[in-house]
Amino acid sequence: MTVRVRRIYDAVEDADGKRVLVDRLWPRGVSKQHAQLDEWCKEVAPSNELREWYGHDPARYDEFARRYREELQQPERAEALARLKKLTNGTLTLLTATKQAGISQAAVLAEVLE
């Protein structure tokens, strides 16, 4: 499986494979038709408390990633993660509305899935 991380606002590419939004909240200004999603897996997103604490501060990314991996062991998130693993044998593109996708929950999920 190849796992990619992209912003939901980026144009759809043929290489995307299965497209899955991994944010808890629907992104502003994006229609469901434009998103062209195969799934919206909001159950795998970090808790509101962790997301608010992190605030996408690059200095907190390592600690965020550690805490988020712990959250992924909780039953609901573990089940959602297992569902993501079963989605495809090809390419899986994890989508997020975050401005810096490389330091988002999608980036952590990509590492976990690979």
C-alpha cells in the first residue's frame, strides 16, 4: 500500500487512488462533489482536546504525534484505523484541511499505516 497525504483543497489527481478525509470537521468551502471522497473517516481524527492543544505548532508536533498514536489505540479510533488499512491494496490518499499537511494527523496516520 502506498499512503499519500494531501490537502482537501488540492486538485484531484489520477494517482490519488482511494481518497479519505481524516478530519473530524468538514472543511470550509469544499462541496462534497468537489471533494470526490471515497470515505470520510472522522472517527480516526484526534480528540478535540489534543487538536486544540496542538494548534498545528511545529514545535509541538513530536509530542502531538506521540499522544495521537496513544489515542489511536482507543477502541473507536482503532476500529477506524483498521478500516483504513482494509480500504485498498493500491494507493490511499489521506486528506486534511490543515495548511501544513506534513505536520498533521494525516501525516501521523500515514506513518502508522505504512
